[in-house]
Amino acid sequence: MLLCLFEDQHVGNLYPLSLTHHPAQLLVGTKPLCQRVGAIPNMAAITWMGREPIERVLQSHGHAIHQPESTTDTLYLNARLRWHSNLLNHLPLNSQPDSQPGGWILTDGTHLLAARASAIPAHLLVSSTPDQWEGLGLTIIKTDTLKLYSYLWELVEDNARMLMEDAAGLASSTLPDMAGAHVVNPANIIVGEGCSIQPGVVLDASGGAIVFGNNVKVMANAVVVGPCFIGDNSTIKIGAKIYEKTSIGSWCKIGGEVEGSIILGFSNKQHDGFLGHSYLGEWVNLGADTNTSDLKNNYGQVRVTFPWGGVNSGTMFLGSLIGDHSKTGINTMLNTGTVIGVGANIFGGGFPPKFISSFAWGGSGGSEEYDRNKAIQTARTVMLRRNVAMTDAEEELLRGIEYHSSAE
């Protein structure tokens, strides 16, 4: 049985991370969906389906792409699926697909959550709508247990649950030498190989587990509060304050104050400044004293502006959603619910707009389109500093992202 992680027609709502990522790559808890599906039994290989530019990037990194015309026995999982510890119990994995064409669809009544089929072309299945399902000849199974992520802030809100579930499934570890550090509830701290915890560090796992990957460095006088995850080869800077419900990917350098946020790999927030209830992509750099507001003065729900219009987040706490390769200058102030696309360069005094386009150059006084060649060269330079070469497919993807002069 093949496993296919597929994008559906609503993937764009995960903006701005959807511009450069397949949703199965998005971190929540200690890992993304694509790293969780190895628990599915009888799986021969993982394949991916999505938008063509995203598929080309995945291929450039060695991932297998599911062929649209494929009629191989395949388990399809919506890449926006919210994982939970007993999810596999809700998938009828023992139900074999028939040849005429048989199989099943798992749905919440509106969206395709998962399916198994062997005689229907993949592109017809994953693009099908509820009014077409009956015509596919599949058994339709409805559930109100499994859910999808619709917007990035839902991953941020769900992060505490996922951190706790992930930690519960991990084996305890032998803690490294932490002379001079203060540890609260050490049984709830899971540390990978090669980690360094310097004197003066406080690790407080009284409210939830703290999980470190391999080769994590926590510098002197930093405070980390669980539940929290810090990925491989990341560094927590001197005096940093990492609050609960935070996940930090690999190869990040993080300082200042971070609360309830998710940061993908290779991103830096090295200096003082507050990051709260935010989602950051890869290769993001926040300049010194960049601060995100995550609570309105009237304690109301935060409204978010996308290129296609505004959406009420339904939450009181929401900071910024920042796409890959975007950067802020020193003393940048970001209002509640700010959305920054890919490759933007934000600087200057005052609050910039709450929607900032991909490849915008400017700030509160207005912006213009950042020269695409210069932006890509900067991205290439930043990546090479971490010994990562930009692939041709990644460059093609960046060149194809649209610049919006203003939110429509």
C-alpha cells in the first residue's frame, strides 16, 4: 500500500506558509505530519501530491511524487489533517479496496479527510467534491472526530495539545551534565544526544514536557518553560525566555522572549524583542527589538487580512504569520494579526500595514516591490551560510510568487 499526502483546494488558506510549503511539512508539536505517518502499518512508501511548483521542490529534495493517473492501492491522507494519538483507530485500514472500484472515503461531510482506493485515478479522487463522491463507487464514512487545519493560527492554538501527546510517546532520556542549571521536574525533560545546557539555565517542566532534539545548545541564564520543543542543532541565546506552547525547528538561533509560537527551521530571532502566538516560516530573520503584538487593547478577536480579503481569526491571541525568507529591521513593530508574505524586507519606524506582500520592500511609510533578482540572491547567500544550496525548483518557485501592491 502506498501512502499519498495530498493537498486539497483549500490549501491556500494556510497563507503565507502555503506559498512555499506542502502542508504536510508544517511543524506542530515536535514534528510535521510527514514525519508522523511512519506509524501507519503496511505502508510501502510515502508519496506526495500538490501544486506543480511545490511538487517540483519536493522532487528536488528527493521526495516521491504520486502520479495523477495512478490506480495503485493507495491510502490518501489530507495533508491538513490534525494528528492525534489514536488517529489510526479512526482509519479503516483493514478494509481492502475492491477492484470495481471499491474502497472508501472518510469525510467530515464537507472535506475529504482520507481515502483508500485502487481503481480510481488519483487526481479524480483528491479533487472530488461531496456531490461527486457517490459517483466514485466508494463507501462514504462520515466522522466528527477527525479535523483539518484551516488557517495557520489553528496550528498555533493546537500546539500545546500536540506537544503533550508527542512527549507522552517518547522514551525518557538520561540528562546531560547540567552543572549550575536549575531543573524543575526532570522526569518530564527529554534530551537528545550532544546537547549543552549551560550554567544559570532554568528548565521548568512542571506544566508540561520539554523536548530537545540533538545538539541543542541552551546558553547561560536562559529560561525554558514546558510544554516546549527545540529542534536539532538550534541555539537558545543568553538570557532568552522561551515560554510554554512553543515549538522551534532545527538550526534556529532564538533569543529574547517567545511565547506560544511555532518557528520552522533555519530561522533566527537572536536578540531581545517579543514574539507571541505567531507562526514563522524558514529562513526568517527578525532584527533586534522586533516586537509582535498578540493581544488587542480591547481584548477583542483578531482580524487577519489576506490578499483575497479579511478573516476573523476567532481568537483573542494572535501575533504574526511570516513567510519564508522575510526579514525585519531593528525596532520593527508588528500589530496583532500581521501577515507577511515570502521574501519581504520590513524596516523603519511605526507600525507597517497588517498585510505585507511577498517581496515587499519598506514599512509604515509604504513599500515597493523588492527587486526579485536581488531578493533571490540574498536568499541564496543566507542559505549557503548554513551549507544549504538553493535548488533550481526553489528558485523557480520564488520567482513565481505574486507581489501585491496592496491587500485586495
